[in-house]
Amino acid sequence: MNNSLTIRAFNERFAVLLPVRAIWVLLALVAAIAIVVIWSLMTGSYPLTVTQVIEILRNAPDGKTGTTIVWEFRFPRAVVSVMVGALLALSGATLQNVTRNPLADPSLVGVSQGASFAVVFLTILMPEVGYYYRPLYAFGGALAVAALIQWISVRKTDGATMRFILTGVGVAAFISAGTSAMLTYGDIDRAMTALAWLAGSVHTSNWSDVWITSVCFALLLPVLLWASRPMAAMRMGPDAATGLGVNVKWGRIGLITLSVALAAIAVSAVGPLGFVGLIAPHVTRRLVHAGVGLHLAITAAVGGLLVASADLIGRAAFAPVQIPAGIITAVVGVPIFIWLILRQNEKGEL
């Protein structure tokens, strides 16, 4: 096919048919991410030119203010924003595919709130716990919430769209009340730290966050791509997936757990960023039609570009005041969410 690229390996045991348009879209998104990252490194109270940024990244000359600003503050912040956006986007895409629910998003169905509750609990009540244990506690909190929502929403209705969303909203509100109680009655200094983190800002990100998010992304992405085949089957419904040899029950549990892990890692690093997991998969579908594996790769790029752009806008648009990236994504995401609800209502799927 002229509009597709075939990749074969291992004596034809491995063969992939990739749409050329999808590959070009992915490359364009990667280039756009690189541009936004360079722009982020240039922008701030200490402005730099493109030439200076490239020279600093290539040589990192010692003893210069620009070097310290780029390598200690701006560069890790930019990298974390891209990684967190990709993690949340993949989480949302996985959740939408496995639940066959276009409105599913970690921040809408309580998953992000469960992770946030666990991290706030550590920050206020258990500050002696090491920083590197934060993703584990966030994963535990998010997984518990996801299991509760699934147990409630699938009873008798097989996980209908509106029941799933309403269950998630209700559980999220309950968990948010517990988080607010800890912020109200906890130590004031710890509560202020947790409150700043809950705004969903990457301005305090450092190389430890880069290391954690990058390692987790590198470990989970191959697993997610490997699971793309059963995910593609499950998108066609439980009966079709069973006919294709997929164990729907355990496949659903495994994919939801994977989605929760992706969201929990992102939330533990920078706090809850709303609507990224909702927006990115829908933008990808509008850009190009592709198989599940390539769709996930493009979705990750869209999510990384979205959060990196939101952080850049929040940092530069109202300087010296910095607007958290979570506020920017919410401003963009709420109208899209309302539009999706109206669209699903017109189709009679709510």
C-alpha cells in the first residue's frame, strides 16, 4: 500500500503495517515538543537566546549564570512536564479503551484524587517517609479508588458510561473532602507545601523527578505497547474480545492497573493535572486514524506537548506571576469535557 509502511523482522515473524500519515504526525509532534522545550529554556526573568541555550546544552560551561538556570531549574522542569503529560495521556487512553468510555479520565473518575490523597497523607502526617516512596503510596491510593469505582459501576449495568462517570465523581468528591480535612487541621507549613503541590505545578521539579518519571515511563511503555493487541480486541466489546481469545476479566483488571500506575506516577511527581488524559486521546483521533500501538505513541506525544505548552504559558503569559499548569489544562479541558458530554447525549450514549 502506497500510504503505508511495512516493517518486517525475525524472518517475517514480526511484521507491522504503519500508516505513513500517522508516522509524519508523530514526527511533527516530537519536533513541536522540542521547540516548546527550547522556548521554555529561553524564557524567564533571565532571558536567553537560542544560540546560548544550544551552547549551554552542548558544552555546559562552568561558572555561568545561564548554565545554572538552564541545568538546575528550566531543563528539569521542561523534561518533567513532557514526561508527566505523556504519562497522563497514556493513562487516559488506556482507561478509555478498556472501559469503552470516551469520557474516562484519571482526574474525572477519582484515580488522581486517590493518588493525591495518599501523597497529602504522607506530606502532612508522615513527613519522615522518604521522597522516593511517594509513587508507591500514590499508586496504592489510586488503585484502591479505581477498584472501588469499578466494583460499583459494573454492578447490574456492566459499566454504563454515565454510571461510571457519576460513580467516579462521587468517590472523588468524598476523597477530596478527606484531603481538605488534612489540609485544614494539619501542620500549617506542611499543609502549605501540600496545597502548592495540589495546584498541579511543575515549577519545583528537579532531576529526581526527571529520574523517577523517566524510569517509570521506560518500564511501563513497553508493557503498554505489548498490551495494545488485547486492548484493541477489548475495544470491540467483551463478546468479540472473548471470541478472539482474550481473557476479558483479567485483561480489564491488568489494563486498569496499568492505567492507574501511569496516572499515579505523574500525580506523585507534580500533583493532579486535570483533563490531560481526556483531551489527548481525542486530539489524537482527530489528527489521524491508526492502530492501538501507534495511537498510544501519538497520544503520549500530544499529552507531553499539552503539558509542556501549559507550563510555558503559565510561566510566561503573566510573568513574574506563575500560573500552575494544572489551572491552564483545566481552563482548556472543561469546555472540551462539556462538548463531549453534549456529543454523547446526542448519540444517546449517556
